[in-house]
Amino acid sequence: MVVTKFIAEFLNQFFIKGVWGIFKGIGLGIANIFNIPEYVKIFKSWSGDFSAVDWILAIVSVLATVAVLAAIVIILVVLIKKYIRVRKTLVDQEELLNEVGNLNREIIKLSNEKEKILAMKVSQLGLKPGESPYLENEENGEEQEEKKDGEVDKTADDYSRFYKCTQVDLELPNYVAPDFDNEITLPEICEMFRNYACSRLGLFYEIKIIRLFLSAFASTRLIILQGISGTGKTSLAYAWGKFLQNPVTIASVQPSWRDRTEIFGYFNEFTKRFNETEVLKKMYEATFKEEIYLTVLDEMNIARVEYYFAELLSILEMPSRDEWVVSLVPSVWPTDPAHVIDGKLKLPENMWYIGTINNDDSTFAVSDKVYDRAIPIDLNSKGKFFEAPYTENLALSYKHLESMFRECQTKYKVSDENLKKIEELDDYVIEHFRLAFGNRIVKQLKEFVPAYVGCGGTEIDGIDFVLAKKVFRKFESLNLSFIRDEIDGLVTYLNKHFGKANMNECKEYLELLKRLM
């Protein structure tokens, strides 16, 4: 047929003469490029007529041609390798995606199996799948109630989101309160503790340090032990816990501490459990007992204290202990521990916090906000050896300790004469240094000084300590070069109003400031 011949000739023009001609031409071109015999033939046919210059130009031409050929070969090899590498990457990605898909399918299968197992466990509790003995009903917001036929045998591991606190609840039935010594006095406690630390633990402290340490309990919940390394800061708190047969909780502060979760813990939305810290567990335990509890924040200024301890500082400043409440979780579960009420825990009245501080380049400066709420005690000297009789432990109730402190505030109340002198000193400091004491410091002074006297110290030494550590310490934030002359006037003022033989700690500190200028 005519059309058949037309199609054959038409396609022949396109494929044979056109497409095939392209590939044929490329093939012939490549073959001619690498036709070495033809190059040799051309060279021989012309080389007989070459002059010296012609030979040089001919050799250069040959070398240039060889270089171009070599470059073409190298480019082709690189392109082939690159293609192979890209292709291999694509294949690996495909295989990885396939494996991820397989793993996802396995996860779905395992999740289905887990749901079946949980459904079986729930059915054993007399509940329908999807119900919970403690979760809030998602549809109407009402709490699910457990089935009526008897109570389920609950354990902290299976039913409570507060595992550690619930463990305390389970252990409490076996708790027997010690026979507290409610006749002992503050001076006797100081002497016993000092002898106990020496005879039982090999720790040597001056009686003044013990008096300051115990008196601090009367005016604040935060005591800061600061000084050079190795002077027994942590050991002092540790020895106190051993002495009272209630070991301290030591929380080693980390540089990463940023907020309250480092103290209390946090609720994990994935596991539906509250990740409790040991500090929170001890807080909870203390709410059931009358023993004195200590929590040591070791190297507390290796992170910023006002970040992770801010909430506790604010709560413990509340005038009424009924307001010492911290919110742990926003919801209520029936299986929450007994003393976690409406998701909140009332902080124990029998717990104090001891912060140890090393002032060096690796730590942060403690802010006035923290110092104002604490009693700082310096331990900068090594304990001197002394002989002490073997001393037994003491069973001391915090209620008896606080009753002795209250008695001291009546019996050893700061004299009106000294209060007037302190008020006049406040006016002097405001006028010459533009610093004020503040009501908080005066309140702490009225609580600390009577307790210090009750422990065996003197009123003037107690006042000296508070002014040095709580007021004159603030001078460090001033420009020392501008207050140098004012410091001499302040020392003269102290000698005139308090006596040259008194206020030695304040004077020593002021002299130290002068040497730092």
C-alpha cells in the first residue's frame, strides 16, 4: 500500500537518518578523537618537511591534544563516579524509608498488643476497657469511682502517680516515734552536739559556731554556711543529722539547675507519673513526724539560687504557716498520697534548708534577695583539736526546740537601749552610705539574738553578728573607693555607741573592706 511506503520512508527519515545519525555521528566523533593510528599517520606525512621551529610547535600541539584527551577522560570518570554515588545514596534512602515503614508497622502492632494486655488487666479490676480507677472522666469531667465489690490491693508502683510519697504512706503504719527529750536546754544541746561531733565523728567546732548554727534555726528556714573549702560546712549539717538520729538529705546542686523542678520534681505527661526528687520525698515524710529535718543544698551557688529556690524563698516568707503550701499538680486523683491535698503539699514546719557556698570563679554571686532571707555563717578556720567525752545521740522534737526559742524571746528580749542604738545606726548608715536595714533584718535580729543568748552567748555579740553579716555585708555592692573615708567614721561611731571592746566582728569586716580598696 502507498501509505505503508510513506510511513516507512517517514520513520526512516526520523529514526534512521535523524536519531541514529545523531548517535552514529557522536560515536564516529569519539572514535576519531581517540584514533591514535590516524594521528601517527598525519604526523609522519608532515614531519619530513619540519624545520626546528616547526618541530617545537608540532610537539606542543601533540602535548596539548594529549592533555585535552586526558582531561576528557578524567571528566568522564568523575561524572560516572558521581552518578554511581548519587544513585547509591538514593538506593540507601529508599531502603531506610522502607525500614522506617516496617518499624512503624511493628510499633503499631506492639501498641495494639499493649492495649489488649491493658484491657485484660482493667477487666480483672472489674472495669470496662477505657475506664481508669483514678483518671478524670474525659466526657463529663467527673472522676471515675472504683467498682464496689471490695477494695483493690493497691501498691505505690501500680496505682500512684507519686511513687515515693505513696511508699512513705505504706511504711507509716510501722513508724514508732522516739522518746523525745523535752527537758534538755539550749546550752546543753550546744555542748552535747559539739562533744558528739568530736567524740563520734572526729569533727572539731568552736562553741561559738555551734551557738550561731542552732540560733539560726530560730529566725529563718535557710542557713548559709560559707567559707573556704575543707572547713567542715557540709560536715556540720551531716553531724547534726547524725546527732539527732535523722540523717540529712543532701542535694548536690548542678550548674544546669534553673527552676523549681530541681527541688520538687515534675509531672510527666507521657508516663502520667510525677518524677519526685529525694527532697520532695523527705518533705512529705517530715509532714508526718516531729523530728527535725535538714536538707543540704551542697554548693548551692554553682547555679543561680534565685532561680531554682525562688518559690521556696517566697513561700517560707509567709507569716502564717498555713500558707506554706506548694502546688505540685493541677488535678486531683483519688490515689494521691494522704498529705497531697487538691494537688498541693503543705511544707513541713520541721524542715530547715542548709546551703553550702564556696566563693570562687566557678560559682555565681548570691543575690541580696537570698542573703536577706537567710542567716549566713562563715566557716573559714580549721577546727582545733580538743578532748571530748563520749556522747550519745539526742532525740529532739522540733516543737520542743521552737518552744525554747519562744521562751528566749520573752526571757532574753533585746533591750530597748540596744534597739534604740540600732535604730540610730540605721539612720547613720542611710545618711552616709545610702543603705537601709529593712524590717526583715530587724525582725530576724529580734528572733536570732534572744536565741543566741539562750544558747550561751551575749546580746551584744549576737547583735554584732547580725549587723556584720546582714547589714555591713551590703557595702560590698558599693563603690569602695568612694566610701573609704566613711568607713573610718563608722568604726568611730561603733566605738562611741557600743563600746570599744564590743562589735569586733563588724570592725574586723570593715577593716577587711578597707584593705580590699
